[in-house]
Amino acid sequence: MPPILELRGITKSFPGVLANDHIDLTLEKGEVLALLGENGAGKSTLMNILYGLYTPDEGEIYIQGQRVEIREPNDAIEKGIGMVHQHFMLVPVLTVTENVMLGVESVRNGIFLDRAAAARRIREISEHYGLEVDPDAYIKNLPVGVQQRVEIIKLLYREADILILDEPTAVLTPQEVEELFKIIRFLVEKGKSVIFITHKLKEVMEIADRITVLRNGRVVGTTTPAQTNEQELAAMMVGREVLLRVEKGPAHIGETVLEVEDLYILDDRGNPAVRGVSFEVQAGEVLGIAGVQGNGQTELVRALTGLLEPVSGRISILGTDVTGATPRRILEQGTAHVPEDRQKDGLVLSFPVAYNLILNTYYQPPFALTINLQEEEIVTNAERRTREFDIRTPSVLTPTANLSGGNQQKVIVAREFSRPIRLLIASQPTRGLDVGSIEYIHRRIIEKRDEGVAVLLVSPELDEIMSLSDRIAVMFEGQIVDILPADQVTREEIGLLMAGARKEAVSATAI
């Protein structure tokens, strides 16, 4: 019996980049195939070819042994292929039903949209595949994990048998990842086949039946979780041995750089998001803030960086009160910021890479003299930074929107790490990055700490918090429930605090 999907010799070039180089790939019915590789390895390009968003320069696609032509997404959908993109393709102001119907509208009497029939079918799909979703809910009111379920329902509504999930866990909490894996396993039990694109090694080992690794646009190997381990997969991806845990010496604590006192902050809807938070970050240390996403971390970071004004409380940097100050004033106090949402708060996507690399210093020499931008200096700086931070782009004048999500993140990290700073506020600094880039950025964070920079690290990734932090503050429901030395606390104790357990109960459990 032929595989449900086979790619033979797929090749795709862009100006200056060979994205896919004669790639062969097979997917069996009822399996999860993990497609693993660094940013820029060619994973998303290959899947965009399969989904009809790109046309290959060479190569053939076979479905159940029959050669097919896929020139646009409608061709892919007709042949039972569906794709959930890394950045969801949902309309926030429409309901679940309206989003699922888009492009395949149900009608009655030939002219009227039949939302009720569509909603009934969505409920049937939800029940059959264990996808709990309210058809009448508005997308803008749904958590990210539920929005992802809506994207999967869209594929099943169109009767897809091959589901492509592109970086599906990039914006999910650990609990939502676990829910997604249950859904994937159930889909496979029901006969669906899944291509799972990721760079997260633990997830690959947990969910995949087979693993195909790409590097520099080529397949470098196919294996199974039983035949390999995380270290071997990392080496296959990067082409060298990779340190999966950062090496760091003891912290050398200096003066207090960031001081937060009794901070209260409201979220965008006017509800309390941060309630009476107080802490300090000293020069030469990493204070990690652990917590499930949505417990006030986003609002806290936005207030610390001047993007949101607190209701009350005080923020000071090196003894200067900056409560409610503008982002530029906070930046000029020696603060660097790696934002949680790179596309919303970190980049101007339509600008070239070179200009995104100077967004916070464009008005200063050498990039500006009086009112004139110095193009040659801007380009020279960009070429240096792209080499130093391994930003993969055809040109420094390429629009940043054309880069992969991971390379967009590298642009931000390169900009923020490349100037004199006293305080680094890093919110999910390795979100969307591959293991080689994560290793590099972790090392750079520790270098900054060892140079005497105070580092506030905010991450839902407990491994990242445990690996980098000298002290760990745990946030739950807008409050810091405890601050603990990183070398005196276990992963289980942090996990309990993140879940809302009282610290007395955690201490008793540890005993």
C-alpha cells in the first residue's frame, strides 16, 4: 500500500536562497511525522509548497500513489490537505462558526447563509474528535489554545485527511500543549495523518512516530524516537554538538538596578492584572519570572518598559523613578527589551532588516547626523549584526516580514544586545527559535549577566527559567507568590506554585 503522501525531489529557490534542495519525504496513513530543523532549514517552505502557497521549481507530489498538481490552496484542500499556520488565520471579530465557514459557506434557499447548519456540523466535529469549542463564541474572546482548536476544526470541516501543523506549540502554555497532544493522538486514532513542524526536541520525542530532519534545505536523516535522543537530534539539526543546558558560574551581585514597589496594573479590559507586586533585580543576576501565561506577566513587562501605565506603585531604574515614563526615556536609562510579541511590539514588519536593527537608536550617531539618516552606516551595522547573530536573510534590505519567525526574533535580540545596557528585560527571548539559536541566546544572556547587567527573564518555559535564573519569582493570578533561590528549589515545587498552590503546602510537599 503506497504512503498517503510522498514528495519526490522537491526544489525551491528564492533570490539568493536555495530553500529546498531535492527533498524526498513520505507520510504514512495514521502517523505523526515530525519535521525538524533550524530556522531557515526549509520546513515552512516545503509545507507551503504542499499546501499550494508556493510552486516548486522541480519535484513531484503523490497522494496515495497518484501524482497530483497543487498550484493553489484550493487544490490542496480538494485533495484532503489542510494547514494550520504558525500565526493563526482567524478573523477576531467573527464567531467560530463564521470563521470555519469562510470559503465553504453553507446556504439555504440558495442565498441565505445557514449558520445553524454549520454550527451543528462544528459541534459534531468537536464531539467526534474531542475538540471542545463553542460555535457561537467570538474569536477575540478565546484563549490562544482554543483558537488553535478552531483552526484544526476548519481543516476537519473541509474533510482534510493530511493535517500540517506549523510550529503549533509556539504560543501555547504547557497545559495547552498537553491538550493539543491529546487531540493529535485522537486524530491519528481516527485515521488522520499529521505533519508536525517544530524545533522543540522534547515535543518531538513525545508526539512523533517518525522524525525527518532538515538542514540547509536538505534532508539529513529520518529516524524514530526509539532510535534517537534529544542530543543526537540537536546535532543533526545544527551539524555540530549543541549544549542543551547553559553553563554558568555563580552570580556576582552588585547594586540594585530595577526596583518595583507595590505595583497595580489593569489589563486592556480594565480588569486587575497585576496586584501589589514588589521585587528587585540586582546587577549581575538573572531574576526569572515563572508562571503560566496569562497571570499578569504580559502587563508587568509592558508597564516596566513604558508601554502601559500602572494604576499605582513605583518603578525605579538605578534609583530614578520611571513610573509611567515613555519607552524612550526608559530605554535611555540603559534598558533593553525583548518583547513577548515580536510582530506587535518588536518590529516594523514592512521595514528592511537594516532599519529594524536601529529602531531604538536611529536618531543617534552614527546612524543620524542632524536630521539625515546615514544609509551607509545603517547597512554596515546591519551586515555586522546579521553575521554575528546568524540572521538568515537574502539581504539586509529585505523586508523583515519576509523572514521566518525565528529570524525575526533574532533581529530583535541583535538590536537589543548590541548596545551598552544596564537592565535587560527579556520576555520569552527564545520563542520560536531552534536549539542552535536558543543555545546562542542563552549564552549571550549569561554573558550580559556576567558583565554586570541586571536581567529580568520572563518565560512560560520552565526549563528556560530553571536553566538561566539565579532567583525565581513565581506569578499566579497577578501576584508574586514566592521568590526562591534557583539552586534550592525543584521543578516540581515551582510547578506547584505556578498552579496556585500555597507556598506552605509546597514546602510541606517538599519535606
